[in-house]
Amino acid sequence: MKIISWNVNGLRANVKKGGFDWFLQESPDVYCIQETKAHPEQLEEGICNPYGYYGYFDHSKGRKGYSGVAVYTKVKPERVEYGFGIEEYDQEGRFLGLFFKKGSLLSGSNKILIINTYFPNGGGCPERLEYKLNFYDEFLKYINRHKRNGYEIIFCGDTNTAHNEIDLARPKENKDNTGFLPIERAWIDQVLNNGYIDVFRHLYPNLKDKYTYWDMKTFSRERNVGWRIDYFFVTSPLLKYVSSTKILDNVFGSDHCPIEIILKCSL
């Protein structure tokens, strides 16, 4: 089973750049995208409901052309949750939770919850950093609650934080900048301590110079001056299903690149 996650920096723009054709050619079982910047009614039918997929969208409830996430899946989930039930954090359209019955995705596995999230950026003002940190806390409460209820969890998306120095090209220069603040990085520590595994870093603990985001204004992608801020996390019982993971940094069409995880359908 192939799952791909990508912050597309505008779905309509990404379509024009060939990103949607790339997705259809790759044909993942689940495709999670962030920063769609679109309401479903702004999209063509073939983008909302491509052949062979069920499409689900969460969008900003107030500001158009902002935030937004979508998931395309070949297997229909048992149910979908749009947000984690707190209006303040659900209004920006940053969260989709897809609940799958036991064995419907991976033979022998427990019930699975796949979450696609576009976490807030903490820049601009102190209030936005506080918003981001509170969003982080509520998100962790949400996944822990469902883990206690018997779900194995896969969550992916743009966290807007690089965890360790190995995860960005200029750690010293960014130690006081949002996206690499100690308080932001500590939340990822907390995620790991709660039993969730950063799949890429688990498989490649010492691999350097692998990033998922580059500042386009400074042409940093050409110089590979980037940040690894896009992740797949899984609960530990799912780790035995993981076959591989990749950062697809040869794919263009956004200021982020896609990331991929392959899971064995049975053991």
C-alpha cells in the first residue's frame, strides 16, 4: 500500500503545473495533500472526484484561498472527521481523519486512523505561535484518545517544524526562528515519547541533506538549503508493515516536495 503526502501550495496551481497528472500516474492508494487553498466548489469534477478514488476536503471556513487539506483514497473509509471538534482549531480547514475498519487496509492489523494535517505556521506574531502550540497540544490529545480506543494511527502532513539539527540546512541561523524554536521541537519529542514513530528518521537516523521544503524566493532549492518539515508518523505496531519511505525531492510543482511510505498489505 502506497501513501503519498504533499503540501502542494495551492491545488489549482499544482494542477496547472502537472502535479495532479503526476498523482494519477503514481496511483497511490491514499494521497494526502495540504495547503489546497481551495473550496471544493472551486474545483473541476475530475479534481474533486478522480476516477477510482473517494475524495474528501476540509477548507478554511472564513478566508478563501487559504490553508485547506484533501485526501484521495481508493478504499472507502468507515467514516471521516473534518477537524478534531474544537471550533477555534477547525475553522482554518487543517485536518481530515479517515477511519478504516479492522483489516480493510492491512491484513491482520487493527482498526486504522489515517490523519492528514496542515499544522499552523507560528510566524508573524506571538498570537500565531501560541495558536500553533495549542493546536499541537489538542492534536496530540486527539490521536492519543483514538489510540486508547483501539486505533493504530498514521498521521502525515506539513508540521511546520524541523525536529533536529539534521533536519534543516542552517540550524544555527534558525535557532531563534519559528519552525525551529525549542518549544516547537519539544512537541515532536513529546509525539515520539507518546509512542509515535517518525518513519523517515527511524529508517535513516543519520542521513543528511534530505529536505522537504525550500524557500523559493531565495532559490534555496537549487542549493538544497532546505527544511524537513513534512512527516509520516505511525504507531509502533504498524512499523512491522513499513516496507520503505522516500522523500521525492525530484518532483516539482510546489515549494515542498512529496513524501511517500510503502506498507506491506499483509505479513
